[in-house]
Amino acid sequence: MNLLPLVSCELRVAVRRRRTYYVRLVAGAAAIAISFWGLLIWADWQTPASLGHSLLEALALTGFIGVALAGLVLTSDCISRERREGTLGLLFLTDLRGADVAFGKLAAKAILPFYALLAMFPALAVCLLVGGVMAGEIARLALALLNTLFFSLSATIFTSTLCRKQHVAQASALLMILVCVPGLKLLGVALSAWTTNPVWRQLAFLTWFSPSGSYFLAFDSRYQGAAGVFWGSVLATHLFAWLCLALSAIALPQAFLEKPSEQRQHAPAPWVRSKFRNGIRQCRLRREHLENNPMAWLADRDRPRRRWVWCFPALTIWLWMAFKLDPLGNPAAQAGFVAFVAIQVLFKIWLSADASYAFATGRRDGTLELLLLTPLSAREIAAGTLSGFRRRYLAPLLALFLLDVALAAWLAVVGRRPSAILVGAAGAMLLVDSYCLCWVGMLRGLVARDSGQAILATLGRVMLVPWLYFAFGAAIFYESAPGEMAVLWLFLSGFNDLIFLANARSILIEKFRVLALRPFGEKGPRVESRWSPINWQAE
């Protein structure tokens, strides 16, 4: 094996990148900001012991979410991209083996989140200084976070090995993370709490294969009574990660031995007859779309994906029928409402990924260059793309919004007015965020070097930045009621969406040709919109 030379080469390349230093700096600054925010809010009404533990939980939860999603961001498309570009076979023309390639990808992609964790760990020592936290608790949390990072990267490398298309690889990685991290943990807890059948209760050991099990048991309050379960969960998830790497190493030499693109395109598929069953109607709709706006047909030609979007309203209805949803109720009702909000967040992520993928793919395969040869203007291209998104997502979006309205009305009728305000704010931001994600996603797909960066940039601007604003606002108005906090979050999120929406519309319509005609992968020119403060004096 040529494992060590390949890994050392990948590490030398990774540590020289400017992004590596930026990630480490941002992670350390974020940990310091969370510590400062927690001390500012909780210092007035908590004891030093509880303050240190609350601060530790905030830092650990942030780190756990980051390492759990690291595989989705970094390695979900690492092998599938090599397969699409035809460079995976070039690696095996040398004396490299599947294990060499798998470990090389792992080493190259793990350097960024590993440095981020190292930059965050010193902030955990602040909890020791505040009090109420033991050194062993911090050591167990550090071990659980590192093990979760290894698990996330290894599992998504395996899913990327089995896929070729980018959106399929990313969807498979997301499904793997959702099933393994929160899914197995929730299933084990539900089986142990809701049933008395000993056969079903034995399935609670599935918690051992979830990284969230070791994370929750790392705290002293849970570790004292379940130390063996903690170490068993760490060992099980660690071995499962090695299993994913081993399966990736076995499948990699066979992954590049695939049929040419012409054979794949002409190969019969089992769903062809069902997809084109009504050929006359499909031809008529395609002719109408092409006559009105060709971009509308391009954006809406994947009709099977339209049916999958209805899974989000269906899951919401099932959740409402199975649980009592109340953000300010008992723990079970709060857990149900968290799942209710998580479904809406996944819908937004799906929409932003589709919006970012549209122009990024068109710029890579030359579709946008062909469109620029037509009389279509930038405004018509954007309008056609939005028309395709509207036919695909508007009906499920309205169904989710109506479910929000119904839940808010029911909570208001039973006298839970603060909870109704929270649900109403979530429903209002569902509509506003969805429209903003379409415009910002199209712009980021046109500007970013690849669709993965475009998706991250879109989600960061529309869904992450408002929470940063809200964190500072909550630090100032920490004595406000939950309903007032919901109004504050609604105002800050709406104002943030308005700014990014106006900026995206301006740049996309006015500078579309400048951004679309540059080579794919090349850094785009800096373009300032008319909403930017740099142009205020000129106006």
C-alpha cells in the first residue's frame, strides 16, 4: 500500500490552502463569541455551577452539529465528482489501491473540521474556570466529537462511492446522517419508553450505533449511571466508520469500471414506460413551455422529483396526528414541535439545493451559454427558472403553510397564545425564506465555483445569519416573553431576507452575462449591486 505517501501529500496540500487558516480562525472566534454570549445572558440568573454546565452544553451542541454535518458538506460529492469527470480511473492507472484513495480523500477532507475542533477545544476550558464542570467530562466530549467527525466523513465517503450524480450523492449522504445520528437515537428511546414488549425493547441497543448516543452520555449527569453504554456506543460507531471505509475501498476499484455515457443514456430503465405513459400530453406541455419560455421547461423537466416534495407535508400531517405539538408545552410536545420545525428546515434545504444546482449545472455543461445565444434576456431567464420552481414547489409550500396556520389557530383556541405566535412566525418565515432562497440560490449557483459552495453560501445567508442577529438581540432583550422573542426573530429574519433578496435580484438581472460567460471554476469578478453602500455616493 502507498497509504502514508498519499496521505502526507494530501495533508501538505491542505495545510497550505488559505481556507484552512480561515476556518480555524472562524471556529475559534465562534467559540469565543458563544462563550461571551452565554456569560452575558446567563450570569444574572444562574449559579456558577449551572452557568459552567450551560456554557459547556452550548459549545458542545454547536460542535456536535458541525461535525455531524461535516461529511455532508465536505465528502458527500468527493468520489462521485471524480466519477463524473472521469478522473477516478486515472488514479488506478498507478499502483494505488482502493484503500489508498479512500484514506487519501479522508485525510484531505478531514483537515478543515479537525482544525476547527482544535480551535474550539480551548474555549471549553472556560467552563472549568466558571465551575460546575469536571475535566473528565470535557475529555469525554472531545472524544465523542472526534469520533462523530470520523463517523460522518467515513459514512458519506461510502455513499459518495455508490453514486454518480451530485444531487443523488448529497441526498444519500443527508439520508445516511439523518438515519444514523438522530434517527437511531430517537428510535431507541421511543422503543424503550413506549412499549413493554421485551422483543421490541431489545432493539433499544440501536442507540449504540448512533453518534448522538455517545454525545448525550458524555455529560456527567448521564455518564454516572451508563458508563458502559457510553464506551459501547463510542466503540460501535467507531467500528461502523471503519466498516464504511473498508466497503469504500472495496467498491472504489469497481466504481470507475462503468458503462460509457452513451450506453447509460440508451439503457432501458424500469420507469421509462410509467414516466412517458401519456406521451401526447407531455409533448403538448413541452411545446407550450418552449414557446413561452425555454428556461421554464429546463427548470421543470424532472417531474419525478416533484412527487418526492410531497413527502414533507405528508410527514407533517403524520407528526401532527401522532404527537401533541406545542413549543411551550411538556417535553414530549416540545420534541414534537422540534421535529415539526425540522421538516420545514429540510424543505428549505431541498429548495435551496435545487435553486443553487440549476445555474451551477447549466454553467458547467454549457446550457447557459446556449441560452445567451437566444433573444432571451436575463430577466426572462430568471422568470422562467422561477416558473419551474413555482410549478414544482408552490403546492407543497402552501400545504406546509396551511398546516402552520391550522396549528397556530388551534393553539390560540385552546388558550396557548405565546405558542400560537411562535408557530405563526415560523409559518410566515417559511414563505419569505422560500422565495428568498430561490433568488439567492440562483445567484450563488451562478457565482460560486461549484454547486456545493453555492448551497452553503445560500443557506448561510438566508438561514444562518438571522440567527446570529437574533443571538445578539436575545442578549439585549433576554427578559422578554417568548411571544416577544418570536416577533423579534420574525423582524430580524424578514429584514435579512429583504436585503439579500434585493441584492440577488439586482445582480442577477443586471450582471447575468458577465457572470455566466466566465469559465467554470474560475473566480468571478467582484460585482457590486446598486443596493451596495459603495454606490450610494454615485447615485
